[in-house]
Amino acid sequence: MADSGVTDELSKFHKSGIYRLEGSNAVFIDPVRVLNRSYTRFRVSPSAYYSRFFEPQRADQHRVSVNTKKRKRRAKHEPRALNEKERAADRRHQQARPLLVRAHESLLGASELVLAMHSFRSDGCFPTECEELASPGVRQSFVELGKVWQAPFYEITLNICHHSEPTDDGGSPSVQCNEQRVFPIFDHLVMNETSEDVEAEFLNNQYIIPRKSCFYMSDLGQIHNLIPASSDHGFNLIVVDPPWENRSAHQKSMYLTLPNKHFLSLPIKQLSHTEGALVALWVTNREKLRAFVEKELFLAWGVRYVATFYWLKVKADGSLLCDLDLFHHRPYECLLLGCCHVEAMDTRNLSNFGTVQDDQVIISIPGDYSRKPPVGELLLEYVPGLKPARCIELFAREMMAGWTSWGNEPLHFQESIYFRREDDGRLI
């Protein structure tokens, strides 16, 4: 029976992208499978998504890196004492460490899943095509385009497809893309209200927009345009992935960052539904940032802290991305959960938050730099208010079916280079 249970769980995983690890508070997700549930005619290309950290490290590589570190350590004098913030960060780490270790052990114990992980990046493309997708080259910057004087005149065209009726002789219905809808691409709500994903065109580039989704591309000063006219039409789930200031992002010039004080003005309470909202905030492990969130940010947003989830990053062989105790580069990030409009919640909605299990662990193989795994489905069971929930992601860089995406580059990962066609498997 045990083998049957594992097989059933693996079968569910192939359909959903979510594998609940037995006997632990951890789940493993394949972001590609989860994201593909948002699409009908296209599929996220695994070779494009998994562009980093996929190949397991060879034993000889590991020995070299360890020896190098040892040489560097020997070259130094006595290790310096940790300052107050570093000691606080280490205390947090020591509290989280046992549950992260247990979660990782549960993953390694799921042998069928670990075996399946090796094939995640395969999507039928030739090796040269996979390499090209892993390094798409120079990209146009929405951030820069949004600053030029022509920005209000830029338009995006959505090519809407319709299914024809079956033919009289029993032939299959066909798909015809015979309608176009044109929207200003900046400072405007661009909507795909159809039940199919659509191709969009902007400056000779192609983008894939999921079904029943919309995006609003603007800078921080325009986010108030998303506040609903009626507060009972607000969002029930708000995921926030701020561009926190950090040295790595600055050095690699991956994206623009903002000082912490800028996030205090986010209108989280005004965006929230009056029956309550679940707010999920991605944070790094910097103690200064955690203290800012706990002492200032959640208070300014009107959010009450509920729980902490952890995102544990692994490679394709199941090993951790780096040593768990590496002080300045740990293989996990945190997702802080809070609730908004607690005072307006009824008993049923309040009980939803009471069922949130603290210290849950989400395990996955990372994609591109700063790209977070799609955790919306894992959070929906705790979301108060109406069903289906109204969901929004702030500082989004990709889209999901049924969601609103806001940020200065929500189309970043919607470009067609990240997709292949569902009908014939070809990369587009």
C-alpha cells in the first residue's frame, strides 16, 4: 500500500506540479507545471525556466571549492565577532534550521520524486535550442521605455482567437485568431477576458497573456489607480515581491531596487477586500529588513502577522543550492503571511487564519535570478471572503490566469522565448 500511495502522489504531482511530502510540513513544487495550468494553447518551456542551478555539482568541483574556502579561511586572522544584527539573524536561522533539515530529508526520502526531478528541464528541444533559451540575449527594458516621452503612445495588440463549430462531416473545430484589441501598454489596465491565452504584440516582440488575467504596468506613483471604487470589490489575496535593496542585485544590474521607505506608501489596506485579505510578502534573510517589516511596514499597511513560510532551494539531484549554514548566502528565503481588515472578518474567515500552520516549507529548483515560485494555489485555502478569490501580485514580473499583475515590468517572463506551442511542442 505504501508504494501505491507514493505512486498516487506522484501521479497527482504530474498534473498539479505540487507534491506533498509525507510526514512533514513541506511541499515540493515544479513551477513549470504549476504555471502551465494557466495556459491552454501554450506551455512554459522547462529549458527556458530552468536556466540556472539545474546541473548537479560534480564531486571534484565540490572538493576544489571546499579547499579554496579553507585556504581563504586559513589566510584570515581570528574570525570577527558578530554584531547585534548578525547575532539576531543567526538566532532566526538556528530556529528555522531543524525544520528546514527535516523538510530536506523528506524530499530525499521521496525517491520517485527525486528521480523525476532529473527530467524537469527536458521539453523536447535540441541542445543548441536549450542553450539559446537559457541565455535569451539583450532584452528591451520596459522600465526604460516607460520613462520616455513617447510612453503614453505605446500600444500593445492582443490577438484574440475563437473556436469554430465542428463541421457537418464530423471534422474537428478549428481555432481562428481574427480579432484584435489594442490597449495603451503603460498606465492602463490591459485585460484578456477570454477563456484562452492570447498572443500579444509590442514593438515587434511577442508575448503570451494567460486567460482571464490582466496587468497594469506603471511606476510606484500610479499604483493607486488600482484601488477599487468600491471597497467590497477589493482583493482577497495580495502577494508582494518588493525590489528590496541588496548588493547582489545592484552588482549584477538585474533590476532596479528601492529604499525600504518607498514601500511604506503601498496602499495595501485600500486594495484589500472589506471581508479581509491574506497578504504574502517575500523577504530576504537580512535582519535589518526583517526588523523593518515587523516594526514598521506591516503596521503602516494595517496588516497583522500570521505565519512564516520558507522557500528552500535545491538542485535537480535534490541537494541544497549551497550549504545551509553559509552565513551571507543561505539557500532559502522567507514568505511572511499577514491578514488585513481583521476587524471586519466574520468568525468563519477568522478561523481560516487560525488553520495556517506556521513554519511550512516550499521546496523547488529555482528559475531565473529573483524569480519566485508560484505559491498562489498553496495560499488559496487560507484566503478569506468570496470564492473564487480576487488575487493580485505587486511588483510582478510574470502573470497567472485569473490574477491581476502590477509592476514596472509584469511582462518580463511573458515574452514568447519562454514558451512553446501546445499543439506541436515547437518552441516559439
